[in-house]
Amino acid sequence: MAEPASVAAESLAGSRARAARTVLGQVVLPGEELLLPEQEDAEGPGGAVERPLSLNARACSRVRVVCGPGLRRCGDRLLVTKCGRLRHKEPGSGSGGGVYWVDSQQKRYVPVKGDHVIGIVTAKSGDIFKVDVGGSEPASLSYLSFEGATKRNRPNVGDLIYGQFVVANKDMEPEMVCIDSCGRANGMGVIGQDGLLFKVTLGLIRKLLAPDCEIIQEVGKLYPLEIVFGMNGRIWVKAKTIQQTLILANILEACEHMTSDQRKQIFSRLAES
Amino acid sequence: MAAERKTRLSKNLLRMKFMQRGLDSETKKQLEEEEKKIISEEHWYLDLPELKEKESFIIEEQSFLLCEDLLYGRMSFRGFNPEVEPEGQHWCIFQKLMLQMNAKHKAEEVEDETVELDVSDEEMARRYETLVGTIGKKFARKRDHANYEEDENGDITPIKAKKMFLKPQD
């Protein structure tokens, strides 16, 4: 009885951890352990492969690696906590061994420090506003954290706010502000009148905000419009007429599931009409 | 009476420097040891084996900002919101985007980039058009002010046709 149990336990504990480098771009599941490049030499088939002698001591050659969303540190390895594709970014300038993260899809937003989000003011209490950002609790926004904050110049309950988080962790209530560290608004603050707010998945927002995204460029050629993207899955659009606004909202919602050919067809049809 | 009772000095007093000058080195050592014993007994310590702190080379971050270079989330196209769009070095990403988009369209045009220090002819003509009106207004009397109307742009152009008496044609 002891034997099969122990064998089962071993197999459940996971097959040998894979090297992160080999898994880039592939789907990973929660519970998998990934080896960083420095460790895979040590743990590979012992001694069979010759590796060049490194003059530096092993401790000095280790570089700092950042594990991003979807990954956790587990001893010396990375533990996957979300299912998705593993991605890696090389370090831009010098320090660090790059960033690893899991490109996953979800609709529920968890506040993260530094993210720019669209919030809806739900209540005023004391010196602060309560802003609903789609997380587990409403974020607090101080009266004074707007550029040129005065008694008259304040948002009202029901307004849309574009701001960023300064405090966001699992132990405390998230706090957001509408100014940057220099005190300038930098595009944040109350979002104007009219327009339409709708919700999409978080992955789509990141896809649309990628530097080489064609969708935004094509959309911008259609007609004059204004868009605000919140990392909490909310998008606000405004165009000159209601019909144009609705067309825009439908395009953005649908473009998640369209191939680029289908998208180009739709855009060309729109451009004609 | 005084001889019977020996005045007992307190421990703290005995520990002071001026009291110890007369002592032997041995008694001094003993006193020191006693002091250390008192202090070390009062100090608390954890009864654990020594833990080696491992220097971790992995930093955990929950933000996507480090992972992907994302654009700024507020955008305006074709001049819809002038605050967001053209000016501001903060939105230089848009300027680049806009320039990129425009550059694609204008790639075939020949670009004459000469720095123009002189005022162009058109500008001169426009200037003089309004200049006449402005100077004229200065010398006009009150009754004549009605002749000088202000355009939508605030330019002052004199009315060309004056209203004269029209003879009825029977």
C-alpha cells in the first residue's frame, strides 16, 4: 500500500520542472515550476553536457529577474499561478535578467499600483471620494489630488474619473490620485460630458494599448473621436454623434474575437458608408 | 553611634569611576563580570538556530507596466479634443503616432523645408487689410464709428458701401 501511494505522490508533485526558456510562448498551467536559465545548467543531466568554465564565481553571475503577473517566487524557481502563455522581455539597459510573465485573460480587475483606471464616483465622505473601480472595494480619492483643486472645482457623485493608484495591495483599501508625482494632471482627472462607458476584458485593453496596435490606428482614421482606456477593463468613447459613438463601441468590443481580415473588411465597409 | 553602623553605599555609587580608582584590578574585573551578567540576563533572545538569509534574485511585481510598453490610455483623433491631442510633451506618444500616420500619407510629397524668417506675401496682405481699418478708426469721429464694424475674428474692416439716398423709380 505504501508503494503506490508514494509513486502517486511523486507524480502529483509534478514532473521535473521545465526550463523557462524552453516554454516561452507556450501555455503553462498553475502549479508548474519553471527553472531560470542559471539553474537549468546545474540541474540538467549531470555532467553529460560540457559547459564552458566561467571565470566568475557562480554567485556573481546571477542576475536579478523580475517575475510579473501570473508568476510567483518559489525558492529559486518560478511558480505559475495563472494559466496562459509565458512571455519574456529582455532587459533594455543593463541591469537585470529581464521580465517573465504569464499572458492570461480575465475580466475581474485587481487594483495594482501605478495602473491608470477609469472610476465612477459613488460617494462623498469626509475629505475623500469613494470611487468604484471594479475591484473588491471602492478606492478612495482625496479632494486635493486634482490639478488646481479648489472648492468649486470638484467632481460630483456620478462623474467619471481617470486616475492612477498610489496604494494598491491586498491588505489595504486602494487609494488613487489624479495628479502625477510633479503635481500635474497629465491627462487625468474628470472625464468630460457625454460619451459611452463600456466594459471589456483586461487582455483586450492591453492588446489595444500595445505600441504597434493596428486597431487603434485604423479606428483613428474613421472620424474625429476621443477614447480613454482604463486598465480595469473600462473604455470610454466619444464621437460627434451618438451613432458614431455606438459604432465605435461595437467595433472595440467585437475586435477581440475577429481576425485581422475580418476587421479590415468591416473598416472598409465603414469607410465607404 | 556612628561607629556602630557602617554606612552602606549603594551598588551604583560603588560602580562610579571615582570610587573605583582605589580598587585592585581583580575586584574591578569581578565587578565588571557581575555587571555583564546582569545585562545579559536581562536581554531577551530567540532560542532558534541561526537562519541564513538567502539573497533572492527574483523580484515579484504585479504590474503589467514593467512587462509591456503600453501607450498612454487617453487618446484623441482628428482634433476631437485639442487638449489631449496636439500640445503637451506628455502626450508625445500621440504626436509620434499622429506624425507616423501623417507621414505615411505624405511620403510621396516633396518636402521643402526651408526656415522662413521673412513674412510671406499673404500674411502681409492680410495685415494691411486690417491695418487700414485700425488706423482709420483712430481718427474717426464718434458718428463715424458705426462705419467700422468688427468681424467675427475681431478684425476691423471698414464698410465699403455707404448708405446714400436712393431715388424712387416712380
